Amino acid sequence: MRNRIRRTAIFCGLEAASLLSSFGLMRRAGGCGAIFTLHHVRPYVQRRFEPNRHLEVTPEFLDRAILRLKAEGYAFVSLDALPERIAEKTGQRFAAFTLDDGYRDNLDHALPVFARHDVPFTVFVTKGHSERTHGLWWQTLAELLNHGRRLSFDFGRGEEKIDLGSAERRQKAFQRFAHFVHSADEAEAVARIDALARRHGVEPLEIARTLIMDRDALGRLAADPRATLGAHGVSHRALARLDIAAAVAEMAEAADYVEHVSGKRPTSFCYPYGTTDAATRREAELAADLGFGLAVTTRPGVIAPADTSSLTLLPRLSLNGHYQKPRYVSALGSGIPTRLMRGG
């Protein structure tokens, strides 16, 4: 119920922003451009339980989104060129596309769309996923919760029975596991979820092998002139919850891996999760110290000229699988939804 209410609120906000934008209102909210976030780009296949539905869009939607932005006069720029573009203040709004985690469908389905329109894009690579040393807990949970009607797990207060008998109960269980990951020692929490999955016949590293590009696939992607690889950590842990040494190691080792795969040192970093409690000013300073020219969050927002002073803590706009209409891309790029959320 809570998720339905939230989605309805977002839907209404996007519709309102689309209407305001179509009438040319609140033009100053749009800033000088936007960085758009994607994860999966693949044909839609309906699944019994889809807690990660928001993380995937279809190739057809990506195609229509690019066409919509083209029609509205956006210039498409690579992430590496963003600092210079922001400083130029040309008056023409820009769009940069980023894809997180390094999913195989980025090569199979997203690349052909970007190539058709000659649009540059950046894929952020998580070393542990690509090297099959770390699973993707949110994907593991989706697979695990799709099977059976009951699980047993200790969230810290003793073994509990978890009822999975309905879609609502599965969603509630997913959210509880997610809270467990983000409120405990993340590495330990993920290890315990992986162990639970294996007891039920779900292999987290096999999921990574199926979903994520290995170094050979990443090399093929990086060979395309439109593609750039960025760093996204090693274990996909929230850096703000690590000590400085561990956070630095996550960022530096990920950069080393991308350089090894592509032959080019990455200039951009994407903070795992990217929320205000997962990426703070400390991480922004670490990213700059490590030589990253820019780093991105998942904090919603368009790019303003003032963002040149915080290039290692940039906002992005998520293209959400629940809202795959081109006019919503325009609405997001207008900056109006963010301005409305902030009460401005």
C-alpha cells in the first residue's frame, strides 16, 4: 500500500511538472543540463515478484527518451566533458547518460540505441561484480523471494519465520532485508543473505555471472567511441559507512580495474547507492584527492552553473522503470519536480 501511494504521488508530480513545462513555466528551474541515470536496459519480461522493477527500462523507451530530448534542443555530452561544458555557459541545455553497475544488457541493448543516435554514455563498473567475487544482494533477494512461501532468518533478535504468501508480504520482506543491509555492517549483512540464498538453491555469484559484464565484455564496450567506463567501487558498499582507509581502497581499486580493462584511467566515480547517507562531503573530498574529475550521486536534481564548485558530488535524474513516458523525461529535465520537492 505504501509503495502504491508513493508511486501515485510521483506520477502526479511528473504529470504536473510536464504540464507546467509544456506551458513554458518555471524555466529557470532547468539549470544548464542534467545527468540521467539508468541501470538495466532490456526488453521487459514480467516476473512474479519485481522489487527492482524501477531499475530497468526498455530499449524502446530509451530510444524515445533520446528523441524527445533531441526535439527539445538538448546537446548530448560525455561525462568527461561535463566540467568544461558547465563552465562554458552556452545557454543550450545538455544531457549526459550514465548506467550503473555494468549490466550485460548495457552492451547488448543500450549500446545499439546510443550508437543509432550517436549519443555518448558512461557505464560505472563495480569490480567485485565483474570479477564474480561479490554478488548483487538486491538481485539475490529478488530471486530468493520469488521461491517458496516461507523463510527463516535472524535479523538480530533471534530466528524468525518470514511469510512470503502474497506479493505484499514479499515486498515487505524485501524492504526489511534492505533495511538490514543499510543499518548493519553491510559486508556481514550481505554475507548472511548470500548464505540464506545458497541454503535455498540460489547462487549469488551465478546471478552476477548472468547479469554483469566480465572484463572481456567491458573491453568490447569500451572499444566503442561513444562509451566511457567509470568506477563504481569494489563491493558496492556505501562509502560513507566505511572508515577512510576502506573507502579509499574501494575507490582506488575500482579505478585500477577500469584502467586495466579499458586502457584508460577513469576520470569519473559513481557512489554506490548515492544517497545523502551513503555519499557525503568526506567522500567528495576523497574522490577529488584520488584524481577523479567528477563524481555522481543519486540525489535528484539538474546541474546548475554553481555545481562547478562541487563536481565530486553531482546530482542525477533517474529514468525509472515505473514511469516510462518520454514526457516524463522532459519533466525531469525541466528541474520542476526537484524544485517542487524542495518547496521552491
